[in-house]
Amino acid sequence: MDQREVRYEVEGGTARLTIDREAARNALSPLVVKQLFEGLEQADADPAVRCLVLTGAGSRVFCAGGDLGGMTGDGFLSSHEGRRGYGLLLQRFQQVKKPTIARVNGHALAGGLGLVLACDLAVASAEAGFGTPEIDRGLFPMMLMALLQRHLGRKRSLELVLTGERLTAQQAVEWGLVNRVVPAAELDAATKALADKLAGKSQAILGLGRRSFFTAEDLPLAQAVEFLSGQLSLNVLTEDAAEGVTAFLEKRAPKWNDR
């Protein structure tokens, strides 16, 4: 039987992926990366799933990054393809049709911070810390840096990757790495409230909007505006756009068909 290092659970329209290596600080082994891919595919293909939450087992660490014990032999980061797998995983999070939330139950470091950045939204425990300590291991956070630059810009990104210093959860909110910070005892409730809110939206429009957002992100302004005008034309022709406008005019809640 295949060893499970990522738990996959669905409840109330929300799929939860839990990195289940608490004793190893939920580090990213090759199996974790593989099973995160599988979980994303499963959630994306399930029409009952309307939102996806990523978290780590326990209460101290969300994910400490790559498994440094697996850097030799056949372990994690032992080959170019193995290293690329993590980068492809970051991209896959943004390619799924469902909105994603990082439930940051503890420290999110190195590759673990990359997973937080790959999710659409993030809710963090007040006890969580964030950083890229690779420089102190003789390494550099190459692939997650692509997302870090898009979240923080040049100066703050360089400050994190060059110094290896750790941010508090409150600093992470102020810098724009996470959306909100709550006491640890309120983390589940805050994450559920956000997931339920996303699950109540039109999945067709969420999917179209997310894809448009990420596509336009790297386009020059004129090209982005032109591309997004076309996406708006697609948007207004959907069934759910008609339902949303009608419901607004009739002063009632919309009934989404996800089309």
C-alpha cells in the first residue's frame, strides 16, 4: 500500500490537503510533492469540491521546506527533475480551477513559504513565522523566489532571501504575504469562514477570473487590458452572469449553476 504523507479529506464542499510529516516538521519529501500533485488533481476533478485548503499536521509547523536529509542519493533535490517537481507544483496550485487557501498552522519556511505564496489566500496562526533560511545552509530559494518577487517586489524580496531572517505573522500580514492573522484557537473557524465564502460563489466565474488574473499578471499594461476586455466579454455571456444580474435587480440571493 502506498505510504501516505499527505492526507486528503473533503467536508462541506472543501477539500483539505494536510502534509502529514509532523515529526519531520512537515518537510517536502518527493512523496509529499507527488501526493500534493495527486490531491490537487483529485480536488480539481471533483464537482463537489468548491474550495481547497492546504495545511500541515500539528500546531507548530506548516512546512519547513525541502527535506535536507534527502539531498543525497535518490532523495529530494537529488536531481534536476526532482528539483523541477517543486517548481511545477507551485504552478499547479495556480492552474487549478478551484480557489485555494493556505491554513498556516505554524512556521512556513523555505519551500513551505513557497506553498503559502502559491495559494490564492492565506490565514495564519499568530504563532507562525515566515522566512527563507536557505542562505544559512549554503543554498538559495531559487524557485519560490519567482512568487516572492510577485508578492513583495525587489527590496523586500532581497531582504528576505539575502539575510535569511524570519518574519512574525504580524509582519507577514503587513508585508502582504498572508491575508489575516488570528489566534491559534481561532484558526480553524477563520479558515472555514473564508472557505465557505468562496464555496458560495459561482465556480464558473471564479475559475475564469483566477485564470485571467494569473495570465494578466505578467503582461504589459496595454496587452493586459486588451486580454482582460476579451475575458470580460466571455464573462458576461455566462449563465451565472445573467443570474447574478437578475438576482441583483430582483433583490434576492443568486442561485448559481456554475456555468
